[in-house]
Amino acid sequence: MSISAGTFIKELEDIEADDALHDFGGAHGSKGHDFATFWLIFRLIDLERAKRPDYLFVCEYLQDVAEFDSAHQPAKLRLYQLKKKEDGYWNVNALTGQTGKAKSPKTDRPVWKLLGHVRTVKGTLATGAFVTNAKFDVPLASGHRSVNETRIGLHQLDAAHTAALSQAVAKSAGVKPSDVDLSLVELHSEPIAINDLQRHINGVMLEFLNEIAPDHAGQATSLVDTLYVRIKARSRRTEKCATWDELVERRGFGRSAFQAAVEGLRATPDKVSIRLSLFNTLSAGWRHVRRVQVEAALTRCAREKVMFGESSRWHIKDALRAVLAASDTEKWTDEACFEAACNHIVAIRPELSPDEISALAIYEMTEWALSQIPA
């Protein structure tokens, strides 16, 4: 059923005001909460790649995340229940509580709650997804192995489970089993490494920035960090909101916010060009072979620092801070600073090759220079 945008917004405000539906699960575990936040960044990138004209996510609305097609005139709603799993598969008992011959679902299971919340919305055809990093081991009507599937609609479960689920929902809602559309809720398995969430999202963001703003691809980690902080802040603001506008302001994160974060990169110095400029200055008198080798190492250094963060083989934290600060204070030439930086890296990271040491020195000199620009 479709109604006007104003009437739908009124319904959304009424849902927000309903204490029975305003139910937050309490503090998340670190990995669980991080999974939800990083998945949302992953989803933002998906929507941008799909060139969606508008979208809005509202944290902690009915479920963990609600996705609307517009911040101003929403007409579509998709609810997400986000659950990480350390090991093993999700089975029907964990998802719906269906066991034994009766296959009766349990009301405390996540998919039952998700299906109920999807059916709560009357002003539009709402849908839902149970999203996880793990696979699903559930019986399918097709007889295929579910562990090979990344998208499974509830209507695709075998006849015994779908019939029992439809009957239970119908009884609870006071409708006919034939009126229950199980296809509105899906099970999603996302390829997100639960033990290294940030590295995974950094890599996805790096690829995305290479597509839309290649000059700023090296700032992928900074953009992920910015989005993470802003989204997490919104997910903590679980107090009830009186109006749609207040809800959007407190717990919403939409396309305009994402684009503003990306545009913020364009207003910052282009690290790649600045590194290349320093490389060209220092390598002016080098043999061609050395120039090629160090430039290749510099590219690897920049990419792997973004991809792997502190676990990167290039990570030396603030080891050069004293050398670079002295260089700045005493006005050393670039060549003198480079030589001092290389000597210091040799002492603390002797396993690096000469080309890698030169590349790392150039990288750290550039980062230091950029850090000295007044905010």
C-alpha cells in the first residue's frame, strides 16, 4: 500500500514514539557494534556505486539500521538486523527458533522480530534483511546447499518451515497465512572479515576512491575513520525523537553527509602529488634503475599502509618524529633530512631493502610536512 509522503512520515513518527517498538538491545560488544558500523560504511559505498540519487540511514530505528530512499520524502524502507558470528553457520534454530516436528518459531529469535517489524509498517511495502558475516545452514525448498548462497529469502526455506512460520505470523497478526509474504525478509551473508574489519573496509574504500577521486585514494583510511566516528555517534543517540526532522538530525546519515565527507578530502592537500614532488626532488641525480625501484616501493608503501594500518610492514609509528622535528627546526635541506631519515630507518628496520628504506623515508617526510599545516 502506498500513501502520501506526509502521511508516511507521520506513521514513522508514531512508530518512533511507540515504547513497544522503541527497543534498543543495550550496549553492543565491541566486535558486534563495529560490525554494524563498518557494514554501514560498506553499504554507503554500494549505494554510491549504484548511483542512487538519494538515501538515508537511521541508526537504531525498529532494528539496528533503517534504510530510506530519501531524507525528505521517504517512500521506501528496508530494515537491517546486523549480527556478527565468530565461527560456524547460522541455522534455523538460531534464526527463527524452529525445531522438532512442529517447527514453531520462537518470538525471541532475531528473524521473527525482524519479520514482525517489517509487517508493522503500513505506509509502504517495507522489506528487511538479516545481515551477517557468516554463512547459513538452513533447509531450502530447492534442495540446494544453503551455505553456497549469499541471499536467501525466507520464502525459499523448505515447505515445513515456511508453512509453520506463515501460520505463526498469521495467528499473531490476526490474518490468513496466505496474507503473510515471507519474501519480504532475506538472509544476507556479507564477505566481511570479522577479525579485521577496518582493514577490509579500508581496502573497499581505497578501490572506491580510485574510481571517483584517484588523487585522494591514499586518504581512504582517513575517510573511513571519519565516517566511523560520525556513524557511531549517531548510533549512540537512542533517545526518542518527536519529529522526523529530529530523527534525521540525531540518528540519520545520508547521501549528503557522505558526499560532504568525500568533498572534505578534495579540500585537503593531495598526498600523492606531494609525495611525488618530493621524490622527484630527491631522485633528480639518481640512476634510472634506482628511480624506478624506489618509486615502485613508494607506491607499495602508500597502498599497504592504507590496507593494513598498524599491522603493515611499513608501520614505524612516530619513530622519525625527533629527526623530522629537528630537520624542521634547524632548516635542513631535503637531502640532509632524507639521509638522516634513511639512517634511522636502517637502525630500526634492518629487514627492509634499500629501495624500501628510501621509499619509507619519503613517505614519512611527506606525512610530517602535511601534519605541520595549520588546521
